[in-house]
Amino acid sequence: GNMASKCKVVKYSIHKYSSYSSNYVPENVMVDKANDQSSRWSVDSNNPPQFLTLKLEKPSIVDTIKFGKFEKTHVCNLKKFKVLGGLTDENMIELLESGLKNDHVPETFCLKNEIDGNYFPCRYIKIVPIHSWGPSFNFSIWYIELSGLDDIEVVKPCMNWYNTYREKEAIRLCLKHFRQHHYTEAYEALQK
């Protein structure tokens, strides 16, 4: 909606990663150098799960993720990837599943940031490479830029809503489990 007009680039740091090879360190994704062959994060193995987790400076409602690329096509570009997000790095939901074209043009994707018409904030964004364009080549990411809202006035009520939502979801799943396993007493007690 009107959120996009208020969005700005949100700062992040590198939180965790699965691996990297030689000097292709994860921090390289923080700078956009399309003409520098070595300015990228490259994994040292394609064995799943490979991932890169970013930690946002502040909890933010993340609107888009932009992938910068090398100035020419490159076999290590991500043909398929997923993006997950959450307030903690243990509890994440899928925000996007997509892929990059194998060219030099940066691509921007909208991330899921609403549940039941309510915005939810993330503190962690996790990128999971699945396939590269060259089947036997290691995944590389050249540049990542996140855009969203980190204004505490906007984010705080969303955090409150999201935490309540997650509690309700957890209870709903427990009830479902009890019902399916015929723990009738526990189910009735909890429903009260």
C-alpha cells in the first residue's frame, strides 16, 4: 500500500552463514561492486543447507530485497533461492521463493510482510540458495540491499500484534494436536 513510499534502505550486519570459500566472505554482499569479480559471498560447498543470515540494525517491516549482480552473466548466480525472516533466527517464516535471471541487471523482489492484513516485523533475514545457473558451480551472491520501515512508532505496534498472533497460533496448534490424539480432558481444559 502506501508503505512503499515511506520505505528506506535498512542497515544490517552479517549474523551467520553456512560457509564461504577463500576471500569470498559474506561481508562482500554489503557493498555493490558490479565490476569486481571477487566482491561476492561464495559458499565452499553446495551441500544443503547453505544460507546467509543478516541481522537488521533494528526490527523492521521489510518490504523489498534487492540483489546486485556482476557486470556480466555468471554461472554462480542464483537460479533459485528462498528468503526467510523472523524476530529471532530460530523462528522464521518463508517470505519469498524466486530466482535471478542470469544477466547483469540488479533485481528487486517484494517480500511477504503481512499476515491477515497486519504487517509483521523482522530482525533477521535469511537467504537460502537452492540452485545456481551452472549446476556444478558454487552459489554466489554479489550484493544485497534491504528496504523497509524501521520507525519504532510503526514497528512497535506490529511487534505487539505479531507476538500475540504467534501465541495464539501456538495454542491453536497445541489444541489441534490434543484433539487429533484424543486428549479430550487437556483439550477442554485449555479451551476454557
